[in-house]
Amino acid sequence: MDEHGRLIEAGAREAPRVRPPDPLRQMPTKDLVTELARKASALARKEVELAKAEVRADMRSSARMAGGLGVAGICALVTVQLLLVAVVFALAEGGVMPGWAAALLVAAVVLAVGTAAGLWGWAKRVRKPLDTTRRSVRENVRWAKERIA
């Protein structure tokens, strides 16, 4: 290392670390209020963007839930139809099992599929709408109160 490099390095080690002055403390009140309004406006815009994004995600989740519940509803209707066919076979055949027993077995399978689809759809429901937005707003309000106090 040459002499110039050593001087720069020595100067860097010996230079006292001075904290730069806080620019907000040197601003006039009018400028502070303007800056606060600008930041509050930007924060509000960001919160609205967050809410919109969260609503879109919640809507997609609700659509999946509705789809699952729709499949469950269709399966329930088919199950009722098959159960009615089983009753008809039972009455028509007077105790001969093969026709209505087969219909009952198919109805049981359709009911199991419908139950599984309904439970899957129910699990996809939105439990806490706008949860991230609410948490963010609470944090921002708390932060603002701390700064004002």
C-alpha cells in the first residue's frame, strides 16, 4: 500500500463518528405538517392497496369454498335420487335384494364423495377476512401514537 492509501486508512480510523443531525428537527412546523400529511396519505394509499389485494385473495378462497359446496350439493341431490330408486326397487321386488342393495351401495359411495367434497370446501372458507390489513392498521396506529406522544 502506498503512502496515500495509508493516510486515508489512518484518517478513516481516527475520524470521530458524528451522528448527522436529524433533518426533521431542523424543519419548520409548516414543512413538518406537510411532510406528515404526505406520509399519512402515502400510508393510506398503501393500506387501501393491501386491503384490495387481501379482498381478492379472500374472494378466490371463497370461490373455491363455493365450488366445493356446490359439488357437495349436487352429490346430495344425486344421493336422494338414488335412495328413492332404492326404495322403488325394494317395494317393486318385495324383498329381493340385488336391485335395491346395489342402489344403496352406490348411494353410500355418492354420499361419501359428497361429504368429502363438502368438508374440503368448508375448510377453504375465509376465517378472518382482511386479517393482514387489520393487523397493519393496528401497528400503524400504535406507531403513530408512539411518535406523537
